[in-house]
Amino acid sequence: MFEAVLFDLDGTFADTAPDLAAALNRLRSDLGLAALPAARLRSLTSQGARGMLKAGLDMQQGDPDYAEFHDRFLLSLAVEN
């Protein structure tokens, strides 16, 4: 028997691309970097935080500061929502 059923509605019922782009750009702003156009980031939003950090900060899992920036991105996303 299943204990839970999960539905991934991101992009299906909810257009979260603007929120993800805004969260990334808030983080970029905190770092003194210019904002990236939301249209440029839209195709990467399906990759979640991992895709946003790669596109916006050229950072990927395994980088020494990845965990810190991943957490900062998620906090920024929570503020946006």
C-alpha cells in the first residue's frame, strides 16, 4: 500500500518560472551581479535550484560553496512566494 502520492504540478498548473527567476536574481543582486532576463531562464526552470544555480552563478553540485548557495536560493524562493 502507498503511504503518499506526489504530484509534480510545477509548469502544469502553476507557472513558477517567474518566481524561480526572481529568486535567482535576488541572489545575484545580493552578490552584486546584474539580473538575468527571466526569458533566458524560463527553459531552465524545470531543472529547479540546480539549473538556476548553474545558469545564474555557474555553480554545480560538488562546488565547495554549492550547499550554501543552494540554501540561499531556496530561502530567496520562499521570500518570493
